[in-house]
Amino acid sequence: MTEFDHYSLQALQFLADLKANNTRDWFAEHRTIYDVEIKEPTKHFASSMQHALQEFTGRSYHAKIYRIHRDVRFSKDKTPYNAHVHLSFIPDIHREDVPMWHFGLAPDKLSLGCGVFQFGKAGLDAFRQVMDGPKGAELMKLTEKLRGAGVQIAEPELKRVPAGFDKDHSHSEMLRRKGITGWVHLDDPAFAVQPDLVARCIKAYHPLAPIYDFLSDLA
């Protein structure tokens, strides 16, 4: 395996240029830069992060590298490419709705996240039953603490508490969720081009570990 340390300045420049020239013709002309500076390094980064996350959490992972090609079938935005790098690291646990670690690199920021974007039907029903009890208060207290530490917690997707629960439930914030994730956003994407990126990502993931542990223990 090629040893990965960090992305190149050329990688960031490619993403910025793609954002400004998001056409198939431009991408075809610059495909070699994408392959050399983005595609191949991302494969090696993914492999290195899998091992580092295993050391961090004690669980093995597989990585999902999201396609650069956008699915524009149902979108008003017909630009063909994602001008960012996005990966998820999924625990090798044989159940649905496992919390994942996320990495996103865009021309103007770098994002690190953890959680479940959206529970499946059974998982959502189970989550709401748990949130109806003491664990709901526990998660509310945890998210309040994380917000105080600078972690961005995604807002609930629903405006009202779902049917079957008291509309004035004290755990309303949790019951109105379809998923829960926490994020650390860095405004300077140069984080990705500095040495020892994997170790610095793991360090940045530390504040998100309570979300990972809480959701992992719900099973």
C-alpha cells in the first residue's frame, strides 16, 4: 500500500477549479489531475483511516468513498460533479443504523462528523422508544455539553413530536429527530494538506466520541 500522509495543494486547487468549472468537458480535460491528486490519494487515506479508527475505538471498519459524479435525475441543480471529497467509515457490526464517522473536504472547508444521518423504520421506532425514557434526557444533556464545546449538532427534522408521544414531551428535541449527527467544521481546508492528516483527524474526532459511544450502546 502506498503510504498516505496528507493531500496535496494541487488537490485543493483541483476542487476549487472544479467548483468554478463544473462541466463534463472541463473535467475530461483535467481527469489526470483528479486521478493523481484526488482519486488515488483518497483510496490510501481511506485505508489508513480504517486502521486508525480501529485503534481509536476498538472496532474494525470499512470505508465508503462517495462518487464524484452527482445523481442529477431528481435535482434542479444539473452540475455533473461533486466539488468535494466525502468518505464515511462504517463499523463492521451486523446491524442497521450503526453510527459512522464522516470526512468531507471542500474548497472552502473541512468537516468531520459522527452519527446516524437517518434511521431506518425499525431503527427509528426503537430510537424513539429509548428517547421516551431516561436515555432521552441523557442524550439531551450530552448534546448540550457538546454544543458548548463547539460541536455542531444537526437540528431535528420534525417540527412536532410524532404521534404516540406527549406533544409537550420534555424530550421533544430527541423525539423529533430522524437521525442524529455531530460535526466539527474547520473553515480552513488547508488542514488536509498539512503533515500527518490521519492522526490529526483522529484527534479532531475525540469530541465526537460520546455520540459514537451513545449510539453504539443503543443496540
